[in-house]
Amino acid sequence: MLSELTIKEFLEKIASEFPTPGGGSAAALSAALAASLTEMAANLTIGKKGYDDVEGEMKVVTQDALRLKSDLVAAIDKDSNAYNDVMTAINLPGNSEAEKHHREEKIQSGLKQATLAPMAVAEDAIQVMELAGKTVTKGNKNTITDGAVGVMMAKTAVLSALYNVKINLRTIKDKAFIDEISKQVKELEQNALQREKELLSNIDL
Amino acid sequence: MLSELTIKEFLEKIASEFPTPGGGSAAALSAALAASLTEMAANLTIGKKGYDDVEGEMKVVTQDALRLKSDLVAAIDKDSNAYNDVMTAINLPGNSEAEKHHREEKIQSGLKQATLAPMAVAEDAIQVMELAGKTVTKGNKNTITDGAVGVMMAKTAVLSALYNVKINLRTIKDKAFIDEISKQVKELEQNALQREKELLSNIDL
């Protein structure tokens, strides 16, 4: 598993001349980092003087951030695996009509998975944005930049994952699938940009 | 060293109830990820048909990205260490006037280091943006989203690091230092936002 690599090894693996892990896995890690910063900001609020009234809410934040982080860590691998499955399908034999048909089917189903993997990252990351935003507005004032960095890194993860969704949609043939996903992409993009502005508007730095 | 931890361990360490590693180290890692994506995009361009005319330029990109990545990996630790040094200074005894004076001096010099550490990350990250942008405009078309993710992650690293600079400036007393750094912060911020728009404007997704 990629998350079992050291940071140095993971960076080496990205930098290499192999296409995976690439931007999709980096997006998932970025969102996982944001979730971790959120967890820390909430942890540094719980039990602190002056924050008794948000303690319950911050406990929920730590639980939600923990769940999303664990999802996103798994997504670092899922994104790369989905891409590799498409590559495997592309290398299938295509000598007979039956083989060609089978190959094309495998490529198309692989591409759908390679589209849904970053889509799931974007959906998780937008939730992380909201949690990080909660620590910015209600959490320990000393962790305000950690929460703000969390919001920005999660937003970047949303947009990065959606870039990967959009480039894969180009090679998919199922029109209904394209339409449905494109609609969701647009909503997520607008939402991420809008919410970042709102969540960071309270920061006076 | 933090970069010797596995990704999972590093995320755990961020999420814990200790203030370091926090947003500053996450920003450095984000920029290092962007540098790695840039290296990959350039590596996947070198030697590929149709990209002979940019081969020399892409070789320079890989070298520059490699150098910045190595700087940024070191910065993951530097940022946390600088913060810890401030905490150590805060915990110095302050019983006599001499002790108070020594303590205040140590705090102030520690805060300057804790400001210059993310400043260096922001300066590296803005260079990574440019390199990632080069792979977007001139690199292998198949890596366009990796380069774009690199641009966005590096920009987020710039802004994240600058948040940490700005919050530390608040507690620094040296007016000339504050003025000089504040000027640089504003320039870097504007530059990062402007260049992101320009570098991503060529992408039609």
C-alpha cells in the first residue's frame, strides 16, 4: 500500500517516469493532510478553557475527520489502481472481433472506475473543507492557520480530483454517464470555490 | 526526520493533540508533492515523440524540481523545529530581570526563525508553480492534469506558508523586520494568485 511508504519514498514514486501514482493520488493525500490538520485543530480545542460550548461539536469534528482521513488514505491506492486497470485493459489482445469487443468493454468499465475514484475523493474532500472551516470559525484561536490551511488544501484536493474526473470523461462513450458526472463536477467545483471564500472570510491576517 | 515516517504515521502525527507538525509542515509537503508531480510530467515528456524541441527544457525542469523537492522535504522538519524552539524559549525561567530579558530575546529570535522557515517554503513553492506550469504548457499532453494539480498544490503551499508567516509576524516586535517581510508576503500572495490563473488558463477541461 502506498500509505505504508515513507514520505520520501512516496515522493520518489510520484516523480518517476511511471504515470502512477500521479495527480489523483496526490489529491487524495492532500485531502488526507487537510483532514489530519482538522483533527488536530479540533483536538487542540477540546478541553481548553473558553471552548466548553463547542466541545461536543469538536468531538464530532474529530470523529468525522478521522473517518474521512481513513477513506482518503485508501483512496491514494484506489486512484492509482483504477488507472493501472485501464492500462491493463488497453494491453489486452484485439486480434478477433470477440477480443476487440471484450477489450473495449474492459477499457470502458475501467475508465468509469478511474472516473469514480477521483469523484469519491472530491466528495470526501468537500466534506473535509466544511470540517476544517468549523475549526476556523469555532475552534481554538491558536489553531486558526492550521484550520485555514486545511480548508485550502481540501479545496485544492477537490479541484485536483475533478481535473482527473474531467480528463477521464473525455474517453468514455456512455453519454448518460458523462452527463450525470459532468453535472456533479460543475456543482462540486462551484461549491468548493464558493465555500472556500466564505470559510476563510472570517480570518483577519 | 518527519520525511522518514510512513504517510500513515505522518498523518497520525499531524492529527494528534500536539501543535507540531501542523499547517507549516503540511504546506512544505504539499509543495514537495507538487515538485514531484512536475518531475514526473517532465520525465514523461523527455524522449517522447513530438516533444524533441522541449527535451532540453524539460531536463532542466526535472533538475530544478528535484532540487526544490529536496529543499522542501527538509523544510517539513525545519518548520516544526522552528515552532518547537519558540515553545522552548517560552518555557525558559523568568524570575530575575536578566532571565526575563534572556527569555524575551530567545522568544523573539525564535519567532523570526519560525517566520523565515515558512517564508522559504513560500519562495520555493512559487518556483515549483512555474515549473509545473511549464509542463502544462509545453509537456506531454497526457500529463496535463498532473502538471495542473502541481500548479494548484504549489499555489496552496505558497498561501498556506504565508498564513503561517503572517500569524508569527503578529508577535514579533522588530518593526523593520515586520515591514520588510510584510512587503514580501504581499508580493508573493499576489504573484501566486495571478500566476495560477495564467498557468491554468491554457487548460481546456
